Amino acid sequence: MIIQLTDINKTYPGAVPLHVLKDINLGIEKGELCSIMGASGSGKSTLLNILGILDTYDTGEYVLDGTLIRNLSENRAAELRNRLIGFVFQSFNLIGYKNALENVALPLFYRGIGRRRRNAMAMEQLERMGLADRAHHLPGELSGGQKQRVAIARALITRPSIILADEPTGALDSHTSREVMRVFRDLNAEGMTIVIVTHDPKVGEQTNRVIRISDGRIEPVEQDA
Amino acid sequence: MTLAIFDLDNWREIGATLARNKTRTFLTAFGIFWGTAMLAMLHGGATGLAGTMSRNFEGFATNLAAIVPGETSMAYKGFNKGMSWSLTVDDIDRVCRLTDKIDLASPLISRYGNMAFGTKTTTGRIGGVAPDFWRIQEVTLHAGRTLNDGDERHNSKVTLLGKNLSDELFGPDPQQAIGKYVSINGLYYKCVGVASQKGEGSIMGRVDDSAYLPLNPMRVAYNMGNKVDIFVFTARDGCTPKEILPVIKRVVSAAHPIHPDDEKALWMVDISEMFEMVGNIFTGIDLLALFVGAGTLMAGVIGVGNIMWIIVRERTREIGIRRAIGAKPRDIIVQILSESSALTVVAGTAGISFACMVLYLAEAMTAVPGHAPAGFQLTFSAALWILAVFLLLGTAAGLIPALKAMKIKPVEAMKDK
């Protein structure tokens, strides 16, 4: 198990406390390509944030690649994010004034890797995504599909344990969506663990396992081929 | 992770973010630039102003005073008020005999006249002075000597020419004048020296435009009796001219029909008081420079803080992304603070360089040949101080925005899609 969630509960405090995750139990094996599906407000984004160590949970236990994720300092959380997780976002979240190569290399900057090596590694990832000729373009000069592939390259560069994708095709047309999903499937074929949060059934269909979440609970498991 | 300051990558990162919004960077930089430039210019300007003002007093003894006769303001011994009177050589002798607080003393008489040598003629002031005069006002001697006791005692017909007069009569080489006989108002005097004044100030006309004669020969030659125009003296060490004034008043009112209580019959120009006044003015200028400087400094610093605040707000999302992909809170703080301090150093250095150029121009414009430079300058240590203060405050100004940036949670920052 690369991801093991045990009895996770999360409540957002407020005038009316919002119990968004209720006793979540979930295990994800290494090398899985799975999707978390659910209506908006079902708690899937909160789940993804907890998986990505971007948010904390109240009770339960979350073990990521053998590390218990609980009561971490900001520094430790940042370090684990950098080492274990690659993020892919719906709105790409590339830094607009940095070219594709610099964007891809940025996580390595925070790991203290020298510029020359960083850029060589970033170039490698861009080549893998078929974007070598776009390396020195700014995000604004790239198409949606290209931007998302740059974001995937950035997620991959630290050789993370898992890739967390939040609606990765949400801002793309159906053709580029298929293209991006193919990239994910190819990566999965190479052994990468990938978790995709989506509300798009077509995306869910292309994963090996769909985890449905509604009203803060995981629905009974349904195993696809 | 290594220290951020020595990491070239960090500087590339900072350069990239600052270059991103050129207008904003420029405007902030200009604020700092102007702040440092103003501070540096005020500082150097105050020094220079002090220098130009003290040039006026160069060459003068600091405890110098001059007695100038005026008009009586009280009727006395049958004389109406409003009567004018003159100091005499005898008055001065009596004063010097009555008090031991006078160090150097010289009467001064002054007339205008024509000077001629060969075919060349010119006009200028003729000054009669005692030998002490040359110790009261030090002059720059270009050739020969000043007038001395021997000249006075022997009623020698000698003259010390001002540099300008010597130039007109003998050409630029002052040595040419020495030993020549110059006609002054029709009588011939042997030129024994050529001099010019050291400072900007002078007593009864510029030295450069005057021909000085020993006092007695001048009085005799031009039929002046024993009247003198001014009495200049210096107080002995440990005394001030003010202490001597009552003695002078007593002597004068005994010898002339001047009421003992008449305050306006004579007046005393006390250089020591002027020195003090000028000293106060300098302190005032310094305080003003400090005050205005502190103001511009604060404005500049607040500008930096303000712009860093905007930068942080504008880049909330970017900071969120950076945090998500592994930037630690410290990385973000270091980044924001480095940006503000890099901006401060570059703009501050530019400001100081600019101020140095302005001060150089001021120095060049106030330069007077033969005088020491006014000192429109910034010492290296003062420049470093200004820069250090700006760097410290500039970094401090970036601190609040940086702390705010540090608290940005990646999730919240990226939420606004």
C-alpha cells in the first residue's frame, strides 16, 4: 500500500461545523491508476488536499509511502510534498513569467539542486512529454494541452511516489483531454501511481479503479477490469 | 540548503521576479534612489555650505574685533547729539596702555587713489596699517615681505601691493614688482611685497585691490593728522573682545565729547560673536539636513514596504504554487526579503552615485582659484552609513509583507481560479 487512509475525519469549523469527510478508509496500491469521483461538495477536493499534504485532518491516520502524515511542521510538509508528491492542477498553475523549462525545474530549485543539472533534468522531462521544442516558451504561448503536459513534467521531475491530479482535464477540450489521459496511462504503464480527482465519467472510465465519494463517505467499492 | 545570499540561483530567481514588472520595479527603485540621493546631497551640501561660509573667515584671528566710530545719540558737554567724531592714534595708544587684555592692535586708515608705474596706471584703495595688522589678518604672500616695525619706525616709503594691482602694473609675475618704485597719489613708494587675501572676507576692502603703506608715513604724506578710520584688535588668550569694550568706551568718552552712557557713539564688530553665530547656523543646517533626510528616508522605506505588500498580494497564487511544489516558509521569506534588499542596494548605490555627481558639480561651481575647496563632498564612511541604514530599513520594510507571504496556505492561494 502506498496510500493508506484509516478512519479519516475532517470537519471545517464555523458557525455550522461542516463534517466533510466521514470515516474514510482507503488503500491505494503502488502502481495503481485510480480516480476519485463525486459531485461537487462531496468532499473529493478535501480528500485530495489531505492526500497532497496541503490540508490537515482531524482524526484517523494517513500513511503515505511508509510515512505517517500527522502533525507535521510547515517545513516537513513542504519537504514531503516536494519529495513524495507530484501535483497536476485543473488550471495548470504554471508561473506565468517563467518559461516551460524553468517551470518544470522549479521543484528542484527548492530541493537545492544546481541550475545546470536542474535544467538538464527538466529538459529530459519535457522531451518525454514531446515538448522539447517548446522549452523556452512562456506558458502564455502554449496551448491548454501543452500547458498541462508542462505541468505533468513538473510533477514528474522530482520522481515522486504518487501523482495527484485535480481535474486535470477540466479546462481542456475532449481531444486534448484524451491526449492528457493517454499521458497518464503511459506513465501508469511505467509503474507510476496516479490518483485523479474528477467529476467527468469519461475520465473515470479510463482509470483502472473508480473511488466514488458522496456526502463525505466512500461508496462501496466497485472494481473494474 | 546553503546560505541564500551565496546562492547564485537565488539571485537569478530574484532578478527574474524583479524584471517581471519593470515599471513597478523602476518606480520603487526610484523612490529609494531619490531617498538616498537626497540624504547624500543634503549631507554633502551641508558640509559644503559650511565650507563656503567658513571661507569668509579664512585668515582671520578668531578673537578679532573692530571699533568703528559712529554718531553720538546724546547731547553732551554742550554738543548736540548726532555729531560725528573720529578715533585718533592717541585714543588707541591710551587703550593699549590701560588694558593688558589686548594682544594685537592696529589702526586702519583708508583712502582711494591712483597707482602708476611707467606707462601703466590703475586705481585702488590705499590702506595705512600698523605691523600688527599682518598677524590679525593673515595674507598669502606671493613675493617679498609684509610691512614691519622697521618700516614704521623709519617712516620708510614702502608699499605692499595687492595681487590685482601688481598684476596690472607689473604683469602676472609678482617678483617683477619687488624693488620697483610705484607712484601712489603722486608720491613714490618702493614695493616690498605682493599679497592676496586668504579668505573671502576683508577689513575695509579686498587686500588684492589695495596698496598698503605703513601708518605713520601715510598719515604724514597725505596730511591726515592723527585721525584713523577703524581700530582693529585681538583679545589676548582667555579674554573676549567684549571684556575690553568698557575700557575703550571710557577712554573715548574722556577724550571726545561723548556721553559715558551713549550706546551708539561707537560700535564694535566682534568676529568671535560671528564665529559663534556661524557655528549655530551650521548646527541648524545639519539639523535641517537630518530632519529632511530622515523624512525622505522614511518616505523611501515606506515606499519599499508598500510595494512589497502589493507584490505579495499580487503573487499570492504564485506563492501558493511554490509552496505546493515544496517551497518552505523560509524560502518564501528569504525570497521576498532578498528582493527588497536587492532593490534597495542597487537603487541606493545609484542614488549615492548621483548625489556624488551633483556634489561634484557644486564643488566645481563654487571653486575659487587659490582657495581651499568648499568641501561639497560625501565621505566614504558617510556613504556607507546611508546605504547601511537604507538597507536595514528597506529590509525591515519588506519584513511585514514577507511574514504575510509566509502564512499563505497553498490551498487557499490556488483556490481563486
